[in-house]
Amino acid sequence: MKKLVCATVVTLASAPALHAGPIEAACKNSDRPATAALCGCIQQAADITLRHSDQRRAARFFSDPHKAQEVRQSSSDRDNAFWDRYQNFGETAVAMCGD
């Protein structure tokens, strides 16, 4: 039984993700050059630091960077809280995925 459980865990851990997260998908669809590995790493940083709703919101920045500027300059408490989480995500992504 232990062998079966271990084999299942190894198989699941090494299986490729069936669906990219919102950040990874936006990264791959971006006009900026990025490898699949880099986009996957950035998604991992997002999974650690952002809620799924934050990820969907941040993914829009890839296609419309001006949206990020609008959020950054907003005086809304909601936007400010999101921006703090987004900055943490960016710092985490650089630490995890940067050269």
C-alpha cells in the first residue's frame, strides 16, 4: 500500500499543470519575451502572495499596463490594499524568478 501511495504522489507531483493560472496565462500571452518556465515561476509567486481574485486583476496589467498606473494612483482603500499585495507579489517574483 505504501508503494502505491508513494507512486501516486510522485506521479501527481511530476505531472504538468492542466490549466495555467491567470498570471501564467497572461505572461505567456504577453507581447514581452518570457519563457514558459519564467511564466510558471511568476505564477508560483502569485500563488504564494495573491488571492485568486487578485491574480485575475493583476493579469489584466499584462495587456493594459495603464490599469496598473490607475490602481497605483488611486485613493481608494481597496485599491491601496491590493497595491500593497501586488508589490509584495512583485518582490517575491523577483526573488524567486530573477536572475
